[in-house]
Amino acid sequence: MSSSPDIETGRRKLAWARAHMPVHAELRRRYGETRPFAGLTIAVCSHIEAKTGVFVETLAAAGAEVVFTGSEPGSSQDDVVAALNAQDGISGYAERGVSEERLLELHLAALEHGPDLILDDAAELTACLVHRRPELLQGLRGMCEQTTTGVQRMQAMAREGAVKFPAYAVNDTPMKHEFDNIHGTGESSLTNLLLTTNLLLAGKQVVVAGYGDCGQGIAHKARALGAQVTVTEIEPRQALRAHMAGFRVTAMAEAAAWGEIFITTTGNREVIRAEHFERMRDGALLANAGHFNVEIDARALAEMAVAREEVRPGIEAFRLNDGRELHLVAEGRLVNLATPTAMGHPVEVMDQTFAMQFMAALHLYQHADELTPGVHAVPDLVDRQVAEIKLQTLGIGIDALTESQQRFLDTWRVEEIKG
Amino acid sequence: MSSSPDIETGRRKLAWARAHMPVHAELRRRYGETRPFAGLTIAVCSHIEAKTGVFVETLAAAGAEVVFTGSEPGSSQDDVVAALNAQDGISGYAERGVSEERLLELHLAALEHGPDLILDDAAELTACLVHRRPELLQGLRGMCEQTTTGVQRMQAMAREGAVKFPAYAVNDTPMKHEFDNIHGTGESSLTNLLLTTNLLLAGKQVVVAGYGDCGQGIAHKARALGAQVTVTEIEPRQALRAHMAGFRVTAMAEAAAWGEIFITTTGNREVIRAEHFERMRDGALLANAGHFNVEIDARALAEMAVAREEVRPGIEAFRLNDGRELHLVAEGRLVNLATPTAMGHPVEVMDQTFAMQFMAALHLYQHADELTPGVHAVPDLVDRQVAEIKLQTLGIGIDALTESQQRFLDTWRVEEIKG
Amino acid sequence: MSSSPDIETGRRKLAWARAHMPVHAELRRRYGETRPFAGLTIAVCSHIEAKTGVFVETLAAAGAEVVFTGSEPGSSQDDVVAALNAQDGISGYAERGVSEERLLELHLAALEHGPDLILDDAAELTACLVHRRPELLQGLRGMCEQTTTGVQRMQAMAREGAVKFPAYAVNDTPMKHEFDNIHGTGESSLTNLLLTTNLLLAGKQVVVAGYGDCGQGIAHKARALGAQVTVTEIEPRQALRAHMAGFRVTAMAEAAAWGEIFITTTGNREVIRAEHFERMRDGALLANAGHFNVEIDARALAEMAVAREEVRPGIEAFRLNDGRELHLVAEGRLVNLATPTAMGHPVEVMDQTFAMQFMAALHLYQHADELTPGVHAVPDLVDRQVAEIKLQTLGIGIDALTESQQRFLDTWRVEEIKG
Amino acid sequence: MSSSPDIETGRRKLAWARAHMPVHAELRRRYGETRPFAGLTIAVCSHIEAKTGVFVETLAAAGAEVVFTGSEPGSSQDDVVAALNAQDGISGYAERGVSEERLLELHLAALEHGPDLILDDAAELTACLVHRRPELLQGLRGMCEQTTTGVQRMQAMAREGAVKFPAYAVNDTPMKHEFDNIHGTGESSLTNLLLTTNLLLAGKQVVVAGYGDCGQGIAHKARALGAQVTVTEIEPRQALRAHMAGFRVTAMAEAAAWGEIFITTTGNREVIRAEHFERMRDGALLANAGHFNVEIDARALAEMAVAREEVRPGIEAFRLNDGRELHLVAEGRLVNLATPTAMGHPVEVMDQTFAMQFMAALHLYQHADELTPGVHAVPDLVDRQVAEIKLQTLGIGIDALTESQQRFLDTWRVEEIKG
């Protein structure tokens, strides 16, 4: 089949990503010959763009039949989808800018392949399978989930007894959430917000809702760029962490009055709502860095508004009846994915995150018999293994415990310690 | 004349900028009725996009006939140009994506209006006037220059005796260079670089050439985002400043070997050249944040290359004969202006920078008789005035000297001091 | 009994600490009347200075008979000991500047009181009890341990089956280790090092061994003050964390060559040893922020030295046979405790840490019947409770989950999420 | 003469300082043989402790007869004074803990030597000479002043026509004020404050009065350690700088209400005064980092107080009639010099500052005939020279301009620039 120009663009994007994903290069080197996934069908649900593409390719190189589908209506790229579909062992169901109905159709189409493993984002495909194709569940050996939101959702599902297969909470591994959330979400949320608005961060009053990994990343990086950052939280330890790190900490009802930029990262809904809109300054910018577009209560905002207008690509102004305008970025969807020029997480971050999915999937498959149904932590050694590969690609050598030191860690008698 | 859709887009861009340029709003309030520029023709040479547009409008509101033209082949936006040209008292000569020849024609067309004042960027229009239309010089009452590069150039011109009119080095005012260079260039260079590459800054080896205001802004903000930053300099005090701020400082010949991202900010040429390309790592990114595209010796790079390819919009790969690829961003042009999605400085920064141009122009015009030909510092009170307006728009109140404190500053006798 | 002047100084120190320990004030308010520890003997082993004194007083106010003893030969203060011993319900065995033998005698004297609970530091008193007075073990209802080192030691003890009582790993609670280690050790190690040496941190090459909480605190704060910081680690994830935070990461054998200041925080021994001393620069400073004075191999250094001299209070120079001098701070003991002017952790940090000990002890006592022998995590609600008290004393109000948000966290069905 | 033990301690202090003052080592190497100051009497007025001692020694090594005297009643150290006085070519008049009257006597004794040059601190000795020994003025060839306060004072003196000799404003050189003020004052003010109080900076509300170099140093370093920093200013540009750097900026009357720690750095008097004390929180700490003890209005505080007590060495509590206590550190004297364990600036900072004094004195002496009476800027080449020596001692090599680059800086014609 001759390549369409579209495919060429997709291939170029894949090549750029591939060149900056050294951990995946190492995975292909290690598993390209042994092909440990041979005979398995693996479903990948995520934002189908170049980085996910390299992940998909790497799974295929390790022997899997890969079927992919998009996790969001707006985040997949047709040229990358085309370039992937042109490869052996890969078939995909993803389109850019689809309706929720069409997204569902695509998910169902992917599920028709009867995947052995689902490598999921926000538990989208797994929830679809459990909810709408329970009859296919028996073929499923397990799933791996890479987002905070998805793990929460899997746990909610488990509380209802609906998780009848082992699930690995890949998001909860240090190698995933500390790097992807802190650095990936942190950097890309801010750069996308700044590019979409052409505004300056230095000197701005920024309110970050939530001080989990994503919130910490955004709060620290925003301050580092010169913003005055206020943090809101519902958890007292997180609130204190933020306080001790030098942030102003208060309730949203108070912060609403002074913020110029609001960024939500909580994984919960209606974090900014009517009572807060009431108090905001004219021109306040509202952006979301959490998975779902529910953190900012856009419905309430629309009801309060006397007029709405797209004042800039990716920014909608809601005019309130007292003349104030509030500016909602990307409809409250992920600011690092849904703004006009967004490209999601940086490549290196996804190299690491998808490597965790890869290694967790491999471990789950190889130990599926030992694993009970339900949500499990990924064994620490898998996480450690990915870290070692990453350090190797960076050329960083670290210390090893000497025998004497190992013995020291095993003792508690004072003579031996102070000896 | 009915608006074309193009004009509508331009108007929307102008509206967004206007809403985030409170200092200009205050200037229009103060000078909209008194119209102190009435009767004058003012030529504005800059990147003609929304922020410059608001500046142009504000000059017009203050009574001037404004003629504008673009300072760079690629940085003007046709929709904004159209929206400006549709306004009374404004006529412009700017087009996006022109050749150097066409740019010259546009400059000459602007000069045909016989400006009383030139408000310039990189001294482009002034140099053109002096060099090619010396006969029009007699009508010129003065010029104001807003860039480091332009001031250097005006001073070089003055050393040759070619500056026969007063020129204000607006760039050298604290209100301009500290904010525009440190925060404007600092933020926007990094955000544009990250969005163009989709790469992560955290953990990267970044080499910043030059530790002037632009270099400081970039170096500090890059480190704040998690990069390991090395600084190169030619000035020993600047080098020590960087050292004491915790940066690694070394010669480029050494830093070339470990950098992953290089950003030039020196205002000089060939800062990164063949001897450095020789030593670089495969995949090194080369970007420029200085005014002219001469800091990275792209000609030498092209000569060394066995192949070139655009691997991503705005990024060209140069393959060397040993297999390494070096990646040049935006042809070595300003990374915050010339990348595909770039929008130049943040709005608030230009609000302040153009307000300095406005107030310096007003001062120059009102004191032209007292000023000798040559390059002059802008009087400090003008700078202070803009600062006061800016603080006012931010709602920040500061302390005033008490009488007792004023007296204290005027004394030196120990009894009075320790009294 | 009339107060000796000594006691007066001790009382003044206690008053200052008390005024800056608002969490303890709240504990006295809450438990001063109900006296939940009435009838219990509680042994406190720690550095007996003002902050520990306020903790001891607070336990007594809550009804306990308190017996205290010092955890280190050099860290107790006689005036504070005297002021405490003058109070009802408190008896102590601590002296400043004792030998290891005398320290043991003091520990044994404390144990003679037959404590119901031990609130320990580095498991010193507990190890002494287990090792030397096993016959007293039967009266022990449990212990709480506040240091990383002590928890490691308790776990080593548990692996040998020697922990026949419940032990709470108070150190491992977020409220303890994140604040005490990151902020307490971080700040006070640097301030004490700088005051002891009168040297500047800005521009220095600092090598931090270990990137646990203590190491992170020191590394980030040292960089924030202008140092160039290199991190060494044995754990790949920690190494990557440091890398992504912008630190240089390498093996000690390499860092040894460029460091000007070395600070160990690993909890292990011989982290800096002969092979490293060999490569160090003349004048390198060696300091330890880990619990035991074993991290820097002072014995090996002494063997390598041709001469030793105290060049400054708290700093000993070891002259090597090639003429280089290495400077050991405080004999390799805790730099924030053992230097001449050191006062240990800041007051606010110990307010929080000791509040965790207090609340963990209360919880352990009230649930001793349910707890099996061995090392246990402190229940999260205890940690949360201390955080809530701390926020209350800071006057910080935070958000609460709405009902709608609580429901959201409990769901996983897409219609309900996106609903 | 046999050394008293006192002298031995002084010698040890000098040895430690000497070992960490590599720029002075280089000055001794360069000028130890040529002895350019031979035949001159140089009076040094400063805090006479080890670092000043090395400066005094180095002047003597370069040929001068040096007479020294203390600049403050409490900041000289008797053992260092003794160790210096035991050296050839050095005679000194300084004692620790003297009254203002005794300080004056010591100054007059030093002036009796009829100095050719005065190297001054806060213009203390020069003001004394001008005011009380005008008859000795004719022998004075000039003076060099190293503090902001001293330069202000010299300028006030010059406005009255009282400066009848050339004076170099050494403080105003980049090599002095940027390093000494930002890093020296910045670090040592915070470390001394923290050690004196044993309090934690992380999470604290810190108010910094003044955003000059000292204020910037303190504000940035305090925030870097986790404080929430508010800045007050009287100068609008400085206020904006602070705002853009992410600090909260407001008037002192407002900040007074929320600050927990106040640090003054303005060089003016009564910056914190009765109207501010009225609004402060119970327990607020008041510290000064400016030269004179006039920034905090201690007289007004004493008048408002119903009781005063030293609650801790170096900290006096003032109890107000509403029960609040305000805590004044070191009587409002320099917090990095006047607290009980203070040692002033770090050694490396004074190495650079005194090297500026040395080189400025040499330049002034060698060009005294060309210099008119009055306050002069130190020629830039002197500053540059010290920077080059410092870089050399650090082993840092920097880039040099190529010929092509030098030409570029000299041109302004577009063909040559873009050529």
C-alpha cells in the first residue's frame, strides 16, 4: 500500500517521538527477539498521538497483536493513527474530534478483538467492557491503569465487586506518578496555558486546586516562574505540605476573590462552582489539569452567563450580569491536551509512563495465575527495573551498597552500630 | 467598508490584547482628550501583531498620525494589519512572510510618510532611513529604540557620527529591559521551545549563552523548571554573578560537549560555531533568543551537514558525517517569535514596554529642543512614571518617605544619625 | 526550694520553646483535665533540651509520670534538665557531655522506673531494655519511635524476633518525616554548618549523600541558597527523582573529586570512606546529618592523616601526606546538634514531631490490646488529627468535600462521571 | 615577645580566614614584592575580626603602614586585634564591647597616625576626621567606602561641600554590592536569625523592608527556604521588580498585620515605627540587616512597652499594654553581626569586598593627582580586574570575543549584520 501524505506526517511525528524515547528503544532491544507477548491481543486505550504510537509499536515488537483506541473525543491524531494502522500487528480505532457516541462505537470495535490485556487510560475501555460487554470479560487476563482518575475508578468498581480480573495500579508506582504528574502535567499545563493565552505568569495570582502530584508540580513550577501561588486542599496533610513549602493555603471561597488564573488538579467535580464564580475578578482564567472536564462547573457557569463568546482559539468568555467576564480554557478539558496547539505530555515523560505500562503488563501476564481479582499495586521490583533502564539511558551511574553497609542495615545492637 | 472575516479575527486579537494592557488603557484615559501628539506623524517599526496594534491605536488616540511597518520578515500578522488599517489615523505597511527585499520596500513606503518620530525595534527603520533616505532625515525630531540590539546599533552609528537627531535608549530603562528581557523573553522562549519540541525541560542539560537580562531570565526559569543549567559568558562580572547564583559556568567549547539544549542570548554572532558543533551530542537542540539570527552559525552548520530535513514544524535536522544530528529551531531566529505557534512576548510585558516607548516619545517630543543629537538615556522620571501607572493598575500601594526619613537621607553627621 | 540560676536559664529556655509550640498548647488544653495518661509511667529518650522539655511537661500535664533520659552523649542541656526535674511528676537522667559508659548508666537508671511506654529516639532506650534488662520487658505496653534510624533498627530487631511488644513507627508518618526531616533537618543542618564555618553557600559545590527526606531537604535548600548540588544515591528511583529535580547525580567516587562541602544523610555507615578521601580537594568540608556518626569513616580518615588539629571550634583538620587537609565537622556527629552553637531542630518542627509521639502514644495505649507485637504503622487518622490541630493553630481553613463530590469519588460509571 | 593564649586563638581565626580568601592570597602574591603601598599610612575602619585581619595583613604585605580601628562598638574581637597588633607594620585601636565615647577615642587615636588613605565602613572614620580633626585633612589623599550607608553619607557630605579629597564609592561597584549585599547579607542575616531564635523559616510570614541588594538577597533566600515573603518599598521600580519576582508587595502599615518576622534593609530610619507596632501579631520578631540600628524605632517601642525582658540571648521582649509581646533581635543592630554567636559576612564575601577596597585604594593612590575632590565611581576596569582574579581562583574559564564578534559589535549596517 502506498503511503498517503497524511501517513508521512504521522511517520515523521512517530520518528521524533521514537528518537526521544530511549527507554522504549531499550525495551525493543531487550524484547524484540524473545517476543514475550507473542500470541496475546493487547488493547491500548489512550490519546493516540506519536508517543502512544511508539508504545503501541513497542508492544507489537515484543510480539503482541495490538488494538488501540482513543481515550478522549479530541485527543487523537489522524495522521498518527494512519501511520500506525499501516504497520503489521497493529489495528486501531481512533479518530480526532468525535462525539461521545462515536467514541463509544470505537471502543466497542476495539473490544471486539477480545483483548487478553487492556492497558488503559482513566479506565475508559475497562469500564466500557465491564458495563457493556460483560460477556467478553472471561477472556481478559488483566488490565493496567495509568492515571490517578482511572485507579480511583477501578477502586470504586472493585468496591462494587465488579473487578473480576487482576488490575495493576500503574499510576501509583513512583516511576509513573512522580514523574508524569509532577513534571509532565506540571510543565505542559503551564506551557500550554501560556501559549494559548499569550499572557505572562510572572507576578500573577495563581490558584491551584489540589496539592497532589499534579498540583504540586504546577504550584512549584508556577511559583518558580514568578507567580504568587495559592493552594486549596481538602486533606489537612497536603494543606500543611503546601504551607511549609511557602504557599498561601486557604479555602477556595476565599481564594476565588483574588485569583487571576485558576487551575484544578483534584480529580473531583465542581471544585470551582457557582459560589466561587460569584466572587471572581473580571477576566479570571479558568483551566483544568485533571482528567475529566468536571472540575470546573461549566454548566453552572453557562447558566449564570448572559452571553458567551470564543474570544480566542481555545478560550470562551462567559459574561455575567454584573459585567464581569470569566474565561474558560478548552471547555474545562485538560489544558495540556485540549487547547488548540496542545500536544499532551512531553515525550520523555511518556517514555517512562508507557514503559511502566509495558513492564507492568509483562509482569501481570507472567504472574496472572498468582494474582487474585481486584486492584493490585505493581510490585516494587518492576518499578525499580524501569528506573534502572532509565538511568542507564541517561548514562547515570549510582552507588551500590557495600557488604559492610548491607550488614549495617541488618543490625540493631548498639555495639555493632557504633562499633 | 464592510469588514472581511480576516479583519474580524484581527479585531478579536486586538480586543484580547487590549483587555490585558491596562497601562495602555490608562494612557488612553490620560491623553485621549489632550491629544499631545496631534499634528505629528509617528512611525512604528515592530512585529505587527495584536500588542503592537494596541500601542499603535494608543498613539493614534493621543493625536498622532501613525504609520507602521514590520521589523522582521516573518513576525507580522495580516489580520491584525488589516484591522489596524481600517482605523482612522493609522496606515501600515506590513505583511507576513515577506522576503528581505519586500521588507525593505515596506520600510521605504513607511518612510515616505516623513515621520517626525520613529519608534523602532532593533533600529531597523532608523538604519534604513539613515542609510537609504538620508534626505528625509531633516524632518526627523528623534527616535526611541526598544531593544538591546537596537541600542548597540544606534551607538555604533553614533560612533560614526551618523546620528544627527536625539535618540532615546528606551531599552536601557529599568522598566523596559528588566521586565521585557528577564520575564518576557525568559518565559516565552522556554514555553515556545517546549511546545515546538514537545520535550521536557526537567532533568535536561541546558546551556545558556550570555547572562545579560535575557540570559538571566532564561537561565533562572529553566533551572526553576528542573533543568541543569550551564552559563557561558565573555564578561567576568556576569560570569561570577552566574556562578554565585549556583549555575555552572564555563567556556562554550567545554559546555558544547554536554548540552542537550542550547539557547543563545548574547546579541553577538557565531556564538555557537563549527568548533562547537564538532563536539555536540547527537540530537542537541539549538535555539536563539537574541534579536538576529546570527548567534548560531547556521551557515557553518549547513556546510558541515551531509543532509538536512525538517523533522518537525519549526525544527530542521542537520545530519553530520559521523551520523550525529543537530536540530536547529526556527532557523536560528527568535525562538519566541519565529516558531510555528509563536506569539512573541506576553501581552503584559509589551503593555509595559510600549508604554515606555509612548512616554519616552512624548518626553522626547516635548524636550526635543533641549536634546543634542546622539543616543541619550531616557530620564529616570519617565521610567518612574510608567512604574507608578503600572503599580496603580495592579492596585499595589507602596510606602512614602516620611519627612524624618527624607532628612535622614540628607545627613551624614553621626549625632544626627545615631541621635 | 529556691531556684538556682541554672534552673532560671532552663526555665527561660522552656518558656521560649513553649511560646512557639502551639500544638502542644492545644494538647495541654485538650488533655489537661481528662489526664488520659494517669497511672502510666512514660520514658522519654531524646536530646533533653527545651523542646523535649515542653513535650515532657505536656505528657505530665496529661497525667503521666514521666522519666526522661538523653539519647546522645552531647546533646542534653543541664539547665533544662534541672528545670524539668524541679517539676512534679517528672524525673530525669540526663547530663551534658557524658561518656558512652555514663550514658548507659543513665539509660539503665531510667529503665529502673519500669516504664509502661517508651517514647524513643533512634531506639536507644528500647534497644538497651531489650538487650540489657529483658526482665523488665513484661511491663512494657509498647514504644513509639521518632527517627528513621530507629525505625530501621526496630525492624532489624523484629526480624530477629526480639520485638515482643507493639511499636509505632512514628517517624514514618507524613506529619513527622516530611516536616521534621525535610524542613527541620534541612534548615538546621545548613544554618549550623554555615555558622560553624563562617563560609558562604552561594556558588559552592555541595555533595549530598542520600536523597531521602533529609537529603531532599538539604539538597533543595542548599541549591535555593545558590550552591551547585550533586546528589549520590543507591536507590534508582531516588536517583531519578534527584535528576528530574535538576540535580547532578553521580557515584560518590566521582563526586568526591569536585565537592567542596559533603553532607551525609543516608542512615548507613562509611558512605564517605578512604577511597573517597583519596580524591578530595584540599579544604573539603565533611559534615553529617544522619543519626549516627558512622556515615563519614572518621576512623579511616584518622589512619590516613599525618596530623590532626582543631582549626576552629567544631572543626578538625586532618592533614594527609600529600599536603591536602580535610575538615571534619563535629567529629562526624549530627551537624545540627553537635556543633558548638547548635540547638537541634527548630522549635516548630519539634512541636509537630513530639505531638505525633504524644498522639501515637495515646493511641497505642488505648489500643494496646488489639495490637500484636512488632513494628506497626501509626494509623492514618492519628496523623490526620495532628495535622488538623496544626492547621487550626495556624488559622488556616481548608475546603471540605461536598456531598456531590463524595458521591463522585465513589462512582466509576461513565454516565455518572461525565453526566 | 611570647604569645599569650589569646593571641593564639586570634591567629587560628586568621588562619581559617586566610585559607578561604584566595583573592587575597593572589594579591599578596602579586604585590608582596613590588610593595606598591610602601611609604603610605593606611587607616582601616571596619569590624576588626579575622576577615578584616587578613585584609589588614595584605595591605601591610603590599608595603603599607596599617592602622586599624573598629567601626561598631560591639563587632571587634580582642583576640584578632591582639594577633594583628603583634605583626610588623600594623597597629590597631579596637576593643570589643566599648561605649560610643570609647569608640570615638579609638577613632581619634587612629587618626593621630595621619593616614594617607582611609578605607572606611559607613564613612565612620572619615566623618570623624572631617568633623573633629579637620586640621588633619590636608594629609589625606583619599578614601574608599565599602557600604551603601557610607556612600549615602559621603554624598550628603559632598552636597555640603565637606569632601575636599577624592573618595571612591567602592560599595557601588558590581563586584562589591552584588555579592556582599545579595549573598553575604542575604545568607548571614537569615542563618544568624535562625540560630539566635531556633525557629523555622519554612511556612513563616516574613516581611522584608526594602528591595535593594540586601533586601533582594534576603527575600529570595527566605522564600527559597519556604517562607511566604512580603516586600515593602518606597521606590516604584523596586516594588515592581519584587512583584514580578512573585513577592507580595504592599505598604508596611498593611504588612505589619500579618508578618511573623520583619527584617529591615532600607538604610533609612523608623521604617518600622509606632503605627506599625500597634498592628503586629503577638510574638512578632523584629530584626535589622541595615547598617545603623535606626531602622526599627526601638525608642518608640520602649515607650509603648509596659515591660521588657531578655527572653533569650540576643532577644528582648517588649510587652505592650494589650498583652502582646514584640521581640527585638540584637537591639535592632545588624542581625548578622550583633547577635550572640554572629560572625558577620561569610569569609569568601569579604575576600571579594576587601579585594575591591585594596584595588580601589591602589588605583586611587596611583591616580590621586588626576582625581578631583568629591565622591567618584570606581573605574570599571578595577572592578573587572577583581572579577578576573576571583574567576581565576575558582578555576573558571570563560569565553573571549573573537575578532569577528568584536567587529559585529562595532557595526550597524544591515548588510553587515545579516550578511
